[in-house]
Amino acid sequence: MPESTRPSGGLEGTAVLVTGGGTGIGRACAAALAADGAAVTICGRTESKLEDAAKRIEERAGCGGSVQIVVADVTEEDQVQAAVAKALEPTGGLDGCVANAGGGGGLGPYQVQDTTEFLRVLHLNVLGTMLCIKHTVPHMVDAGGGSFVGMSSIAGHVTHPYFGAYCAGKAGIEAMMRNAADEFGPSKIRFNAIAPGFIATEIMEGIPRDSATYRSYVENTPLADVGQPENVGDLARFLIGPESRWITGTCIDVDGGHHLRRGPDFGPFIEPTLGPDVMRGKSPNEEKPG
């Protein structure tokens, strides 16, 4: 679209679904989209968090942008379908999706990973993202194209010892984005992933700022700081919008350069609980020789 005829916000008349939009990165993505005119639907599992997020997003909404909420668990297919149906209400169509809902699980070496918990994390990240693709693509085809953003992590392509299923789940998201970009390119639907590093969200507040683990993050980040949710939100808005029309099948790091070095050291964080022998690969039930 020529610059002279582009709408002031750039996203007026578009509808976008943001999963996991009640807190942190998801809320920041939704706020950036609504600020530039998109009709944003945020979903998550906790209604009170969604309501609070909607109030904050409304404060930033501009150029006709809006926000609505729907309670949904992305690992439940019928709930994903319901969330997509809700996202269609403002305009009758769907132009984009930011599949942000995800998360990790118990930290520890693989020999102590709980199988049920491992599968839960894979379902949340991989299955949840796949279900969003499955149920948003037909509507974006009807719209003549669209943009899908999957939320990976630096852990999807840089080793993060003791992160268990989280690394595999985020790597799976990146693989899906590449394959979907190839599959749906002829339908003018773009698929890209964002890979945040350490972002100052509620979850990351659990890492004490005076700990060795926190220092390992900062020391391995060239910009020597941590990111803010808005740093990710601004990129999501760019990838959803028309400015990125020739970008698909990529994964973009938002990590201050952390991917250039090594992942964080969570050893000091979890070794006091598990013990040094378990950290080296021994079974937690293995008895030491007398």
C-alpha cells in the first residue's frame, strides 16, 4: 500500500487473536496491535487476568483499535475453536494470530523428568500452537491472506540445560512455523516465530536478581540487560502488519544478543534441591557405595 494512502495506525479494520494475552508478553503484543487499530481478542485460562489486561490494553488502543476477551485453554480443541469464533465477531474475519500461550515445567536433568509433566509442557507449547494454526488458517484463507506469529524462545535453538520439555517444545514451534510458511505461502499466509530471551515478566520475577543464575543471563547478553514485554510486542505488531509482507518462515531473536553466546546456568538454582550427583546424571534413588 502506498505510504500516502496507508491508514494512520496501519491495522484499522483487521482482527487478530492473541493467546495467553492476560499477562506479560501476550498482553504487550495485544496492546501494540490495538494501539495501531486492530480489533484484538485475547484469550487465556483466567478470566480475572484477562479483564485486567483488557483495561490496560484499552488505555493504549488507538486508531479505532479495540479489545475483547474469551476464556480458553489452548490445549483443548473445542476451546480454541470457540476463541477463534469470538475473534471473528468484530469484523467478520480474521487477519492474524499471535500464538503466545505456552510455558515450562519442572527444572532438572532428563533422568528426573516427570513424564506426565513433560507431556503437559509439550502439549501446552506444541499442541496449543498447532491447534491455533488448524483453526485460524481457514479464516485467513477466506480473508485473502494473513499473518501467524508463533512464540518460541531462545531455548528453542540455544541449549538451556535442565529445562526439560521446554526446549523441545519451543524448537517444535519453530519447526511448525517453517513448515506452515511453506504449506500456506500460496494462500498468502505468513508464518514467523519470535524467540525472546530474558524478558522481565511475572514468571521471570522468580529468579532472584542477586543470584548466580540471574548474573549468568546478564553476563551472556551483549547488551548486558534484560528485555521488556513491549520489546516483543512491537515485533509482533510488525510481523502481523503489512510492513512485513515479504517476511515468512523466519525466527527472530529478541534477546539483546544472548543467542550469540550460551544459555543461562540454572545449576546453582536447582542443585541445592536435587544434589550434585543427580545433576551429573545419577538416579535420585541410586545409593552411594558404603
